[in-house]
Amino acid sequence: MAAEEEGLTGPDEAWPAPEPDPRSGSGSDVRPGPEHRPEPRSVPELLLGRPPMARPLPSFDAEAAPAEPGPLFVDWLATALAAGVLDPQAFTLSTVDADGMPDARVLVLRDVDAAGTGWNFSAAADSPKGRQLADHPAAALSVYWPQLGRQVRVRGTVERAADLVAAAEFATRSPAARVGALVGRQSEPMSSLAEYDEAVAVARRRLEATPDAVAAGHAVYTLWAHEVEYWQGDAQRRHVRLRYTRTGPVRTPEWSRTLLWP
């Protein structure tokens, strides 16, 4: 994930600089029209000359890491926020379907307990991910912060919280998030965006009439970590990887630490 995302060019780098427009006196703010754009290039051509991790990155002293993974995540998250990382709470949740095929999507991390054992997120129980977790309650979670070249990977079993917990969590969400959840029907086929806009209008009126409404099937999940890995990238490929492995039960966890080859 890290190497793939870092290698992509941005919109201002994908096309050559435009010719100056004589009508404006300067071409600095003029973007080329479709008729001036070159033919689409291949992925290797787009990535050529843009190696990942080619920038100053923070160090990571694995020997000084805490005994539990939780405090280290709080430290890394605070560093990401201070560095201006966009959406640092976004993570990729990976599950498997009934046929054993992997699936992944980006969600929002809600909380991590002090030890780093329980990683909380919410989802619709009737969505594909909700159904997959019901059939196979295990998942992997991964976070990547490009500006820092840091990645966190978590694997473990997943448990759904009680409905009262989900209702309390739903009340903390923004109005827009609650309206979207009340619309529901996630991942179902849709005829047009107009159909969605109409459903949003209905859901908004419902929320205005009943502010404490909770979306049907709204669920809070906890991923109970068996393993947590911290990965610090390096421009010279001297990446530092530290894996925590839980050896005790969830309620009274104990952790072992292992330095991994890059």
C-alpha cells in the first residue's frame, strides 16, 4: 500500500505545463483543455522517476518502544496530526466473504483502548462488510500516513457491541453522517444520483423530526488484536518493523515484541 500510493503522480504532475495564454498575459493559472492533453500513459511511465519514500522521514527506535502497542499508536497518531496528515483516522479494513475472497474498504477509526488490544469502528450490519464479519468474525486493519512513511497493521478477531453501545455512538456522529446512515442501502445498485438525493432529503426530515433516531443495523465493532505491527519507511529501504504479539487474554493482555526484517 505504501509503495503504491507514494508512487502516484498528482494532477499537476500528470500533464506538461500549459503554454502562456496571450489573453491573460500569463500561463501560470491556465490548465490545458482536453484537446491539448497527451495520450494516456501507462502506469510504469507515470511512476518512472518517482521512487517511494524519497523524502526526509522520521526515525523509529524500536528498542525504546513501549511494552504495549497502544501508547505507541497514540504517539504516532499525535505526530501525524502535528505533521498535517489528512484524515489520519482513516484506515483500511480487510475482510473475507463467504467464498473466501478478500475484500477491503476505508473506514474511520473510532477508538483504541489503552493497551492497544481493542480497535473500535462502526458500520452497517447489513452492509457487505457487516455480513462478512457476521459470517467470519476476523479482520485486518491497516493505517498509512504518507507524509511520515509510517504504517500500522492490526490482525485479530472481531466482536459486535450491544445495540445500546451502537446507539450511544451514533448520537456522537455529525448530522451529515447520521443522515447518510439513515439512508442506508449501502452498496446496493442505484439508478441515479437524483434517487440518492431524494432519499437524503427524506432522511434529513426524519432526523429533524426525531433527533435521537438511530439507523437500523448501525453497529459498533471491536477488533481484538492478536498482532500489531509498526512500520517506519526509509528512503534507503532500511525500513524498521516492530511486531507486537498478544500472549495473554483480551481482558489482561500481555505482549511480546519482535523486530522483523524489512
